[in-house]
Amino acid sequence: MADQTPTEKLSEQLRLRANEYASLDVEKLTRKDLGKDASFEVLQESFLAFQAFAKRMAQCTWKGIPMPVIQTCYNKLDELKNVLTSIQTFNLIRSGNPSGERNNFITNFEQRWAENYNYISPHLCFAESVDMGSGTFKQTLANVLNEANASKEKFQKQISDHEAAMMADQERIKRLAENIEKMGQQSGVTNQTVHFKELADGYRTGSVAWGGLALVVGVGLYLYVRDLHVAPAETTLALISTVFPRLITVTLLSTALIFCIRNFSAMMHNLIVNRHRQTALTTFKTFVNSTDDLGTRNAVLVQSTQAIFAPQPSGYLKADTEMPQMNQVTEIVRGVTGKDK
């Protein structure tokens, strides 16, 4: 390596001194440990500006700048070093006038920093323009630009990933809403089973009551007929007067027995029919969820509708017949669901 000229050596020393200032810890310089009123937080912006200025000085080669100018720049930086050292070593206990000394340090730094900037900045701008022509500063700008482009691409990728995640979340929320709506519709159907259950429970109570009453009337009729004796009568009128009241009693008891039995049969019929309807609605959700075929689901809906609205045989009524086809109900269901076929 060729020997450096005196100017190059001095430029190297200036860059080293500037690099020391560029590496300063601004948080420590503000001396927040002294408290809000005694710290140097008022100089934080000035410290940051001076640090950025020193970084520029450290990155510059100072080519084309006369040696005396470089020496003066070095000396002015040294003047600031004493002020910064005083700020870093400032102690409230050892100071005779803490407030006065603090204010003096603040004023001194501001003045020295202004003098440094006013004197060094024109020479620094010229040296940087020379570096730009030689390629050093130009390379620095290129590196900064490359870093900016890399950051831009990274940021765009993050935005794209975020948008993709948002679209996925929206799709998931949409599916969840559809499932909730579907469950709501199905639960709306199955929740109606409570009405048929209440009816079935009521009819069961009524059937027990009418069955018990029929048993009582039947036992009464049996006991009455068993103890019924008709004494021989001397005349026809006497026979009629003896038989007629007993015949009326037997007729009334028989009518009451038949009435109770019929009511019992009707209650049992209604009980079985409503249990059948309750079962149809309870199992509706199971059959619908077991397949994705729309035709099968429509068939289940039609059968469930027929089980609810069509007359159902129970075996307790003489007029029980097979369940007729519910063409009209089917058409109603098709109209509600919007399906033509």
C-alpha cells in the first residue's frame, strides 16, 4: 500500500473523530437519570442532528479539501468533545450551582454546534460532490437505493400476504355464516317438535283418564247386571213397571261405557299421531345431514310434511285408512323452496 500524504492522514483522523461522534448514544447524552428538570432532554433533537452530521463526515473522503480547512474542521470537532464530556460527567451533588451549570452546558453546546455546522457544512457538501464524481458517494447512494427497494419488495409481500389472509378469513366467515344459517333453518324445523310433544303428553293424560273412567263404568255395569233379578209379576203392567227402570239404568251405563271407550280411543289415536309427528321432525335433521343430494333432501322434506299434515292411521279408529298422497302439500313445499322439479 502506498504511503499516505499528510492531507490523507489528516482526513483519516477527521473521519475517525467524526465516527466517534456518530457512534454516541443519544439516550445517555440526554441524562434522563438526572430527572426531568435536570436532564438534557431539550438537546435531544440537536444531539440527533449532530450525530447525523457526524455520520456524513465519517463517510466522506474529504478529497479536494485543503489541508488547513480539514485541520480547522478537526479542531472544531474537538471543541465539541469537551462540551459533550462535561455533559456526560455532570453531577448534581458535586456541582455548586447545578441549574446554572446545566444551562451553561446547554448554551455552550448549541453555540458550538451552530459554529461547527456553519463552518463545516459548505466544505462537506463540496467533498461529497467530489466523492459522487469519483464513485464513492455514488456507491453509497446506490446501496441506500438497493436497501430501499428491498424494503419496498418486502413490504409489498407483507401486504400481499395480509390481503390473502384477509380473503381467506372472509371466505371462512362466509362459510361459517352459511352454516349458521343452515343450522338455524334446520333447528327451526326440529324445534317445532316441542309442540307435538306437549300435545302428545296432553292426550296421554286424557287417555289415562278416559280409560280409568271406562273401567269404573264397566265394573259398575257388570255389578249391576250381575245382581239384577226380576221377580215374577202378576200382571203385564206390573212387569213393565219393574223391568223398565232397570232397562234404562243398563242403557245409561252401557252408553256411558261406550262413550268412555270412544274417547279413550280418540285420545290414543291423537297420542300416536302426535308422537309420529314428533318423531318425524326429530329425525328430519339426521336424514337431511346424512346426504348432500338435493333430490334426497327434497324427498325427506316431502315425507316429513306428509307425516305432519296427512291423516295417519293408528289402529284405534274404525275409519283408519292408508295415508293418501299429499299432492297439494307437495306443491306447496315446492313453491316455498323455489324448486320446480
